[in-house]
Amino acid sequence: MKYFSYILIIFICPFFCLREKFQIINVDNPNFKEEENNNLVFGFNNMKYGASSPCYGLNNQYEDIFGQKWNGYCELTKKGFLQLFKFGKVLQKRYQKLLGIDKPNINKVRAYASQANKTLMSSNALFYGLFINKSTPIDEQITVPVRNFRKNNDSEIIPIFYYTDSSNCKGWKKIIEKNMENRNQEVNKFENDFLNRYKSVFELIEKDERIINAKNNIDKINLFCSSYISNYYDDRIPNIKMFEKLKYKNEDFFNIYYDCYQFNYNKSYYIDYGNNAKKVPAIVLNELVSELIYNMDFIIHSPENATTKFISYIGHDSSVMAFQIILQKAFSIEPKLMNYASNQMFLLYKTNNNDQNIEKNYKVKYFYNDKLLLSIQYNDFKIGLEKILKDGSHLEFFCESFKPVDYLILSLCSGILILLIAIATVCCYHRNILFGKKVYIQLKEEQKVEIK
């Protein structure tokens, strides 16, 4: 019995050590109280796609640097589909009153995804789990159409900033420039430490031409981590024979996995937002935050007309990390490591404050991977985001948008253009007079009188 207890302790301890890193979703999370959920009026989910095949470094036979063959670049795997499907079932149990799961109404939800196949499939998997009904045949299950976020945005919502060039968002640009200055040295140090820490692993794949031709340390680590993380999620890494030479244990595999996500965190935080790439999260942020605030405002001020109760946007590391950086600057929430299917949930609750300012009668809760990181009055939440993204300019706009003087200039330019077109039309019509062309009047046959 004594030895059995030791064995049990040895078996259980690693689980408790690792569960914090895995950030397991728990359906019965105490942060989601039933009495509070009765007052839940809106949910907004922004998350990363599920486990996928490597998007980087496959050869012509779709083999990664570890020799594992895949079905193609960046495709959602079976495990990835199950991740999103199970998460959908979790949301079904939690938000069944908000969404009316018993009598599903497709008009209450909106599903968005980027154009990538893995994000579209992830969105389908999420809503399949969210609305699954065991008593209904599969082919009759409710289907939620998935739309591309940016393509449908203009026709479906009224953005807070109407004519903004979101790629030139001043507040976002300043945040990025500051991050690039502060993190350059830190990222370089991490790269060198990573290569030294796993030197023995890199020696095993040093003859692979993709590693040989890697331009820099970032590419080397990216090749390694892109293949490793995908393998890890599909439970294939422990079976790869090359690792047997290093006598790796499960804990060693997990450490690499964790450090790879640390690398992706640094890469997303710094590399992806350099040069022109920073325009991508700026554009996505523009519309994500606009959609979030617009719908919350609509529910607060026009609850009788509000139909949308839940919005889901499934994107990439860049959009999730960009949102985290904004929350860090606005509310001092430290960005977290990102796994496949990592999600951030914004929930709007009605309170019993009875304040004259109607927005103070609502609060927002922000969860990242099921951890409550922020609980704040809606009014403070909205102002906090605005101040960061517009960098102190007018409150009604997140980013630098058209000002009255811009409309005046646009009107003048339009007026001048219309005037020029009108003059050109008159000139063409009366070209015989304005350009001095001779005109003749025929009096009799074979006779002409010239008009000067």
C-alpha cells in the first residue's frame, strides 16, 4: 500500500505541474456563475484556429523536418477539429439561456473567420459543437454561415470610425514602434538561448537542407517549432525515432513545446508587427474593436431592437496578440502565451446599479483561456479602449479619421472636378466656336458662304 501511494503521487504530480500551462477549459468554472449568466446579454469570442499541419517548412512530399508527412500546408487536423467542437459544447452548456439553445435562432449569432481554410473549418467546428443536438439527424443540424470579417463588415454594421484608414491608426503605430524599441534585445537573447538549450536536437536535423538554407536564427527556430508544435498536438512527437537517440521523456517534449510557444509569443509581439506587416493587425483591430463596441452599445441603448447575442471571430496569432497588446496598454493585462484554440471572451452583463448613466448599469468581463482577467464597468471599458487606440484624440474615434476640414477639402476637390468636367463638355460641344474652326452655310448647290 505504501509503494502504491508513492506511485500514485508520482503519477499525479506531473499533471498538477502541467495543468496550469495547458490552461484546460473547465465547464464548471466558478467564474461563470449561474445567477450572473441570467443577466448575460452579449458575448464576443476572439480566438485562434485549432491544431493544424505546419504552415512553414514542408517539402514537396509535405514532410516536415522531423520526417512526418501531412496532408498539406496549414490544414486543420482531426485534433484541431475536436478542439473547437469540444469548446463549442462547453459554450453550449454555459450560454444556453443567452443563445436559446433549446430553440436555436440563427439570427442571434454571427460567425466570422479569415480567408484561410483552417480558420473557416475551425469556425464550422465551433458552431457545430455549440448547436449540436443529439436528437436531430446530422444533416438537419443548424448550420451557421461563416463570413469573412472584413468583406462583410461594411454592409452589416456601422463602424464607430466611418472613414478611417485603419492601417494608419496613430495610436496603434505608436504602440508598435515602442514595442519594437523595447523588445529588440530581449528577442535576440531568447533566440540565442533557445538554440543553445536545444543544441542536441538541432544537431540531429542539421543536415536537412531547409535548416542549412535558413536565412537566420528566426527561420531556424520557426522551422523547428512549426513542425514540432503540430506534431505535439497530434501525439506524434513521442513516436519519432530520431528523438529516441536523445532519450527524451514526456517532460522534455513538453518543455520544447512550451518554449516554442514562448518563441511564437515573442515573434507575434515583435516580428509580425514590423514594417508593412503591422498594417494587418491594425486593420483587423479596427474592425474587431468596432464590432465589439458597436454591438454592446446597441444592446445597451436599444435592447428591444438588438438581435445579435453572440459573435465569434476565429483568426490568427496576429489578431489575438494585437488585441492582447491593446488590453495590456489600456488595462495593464499582461499578454499570455497562445496555444491552438486559445480564446478570449468578452461578456456583457446587466447589473442592478440603476445609475442615471445607462452605460454604468452594465459591466464587461474579459476571459483569456477561461481565466478571468478583467471585470469592469462598460463605460470605463469603452473609454479605456478609445484612449489607447486613438492616442488622446477625439473620443468618438479610435484611430485618426476624417475631420471637418478633411470633408471641406474633399468637397472643394469634388466641386473643382465637376466644374472641369462641365467646362470640358461645353468645349467639346461648341468646339467649332471656341477653337476657331471655319463653318460654311450652303445656299445653293455647289455654292458656299464662309462665316468668319
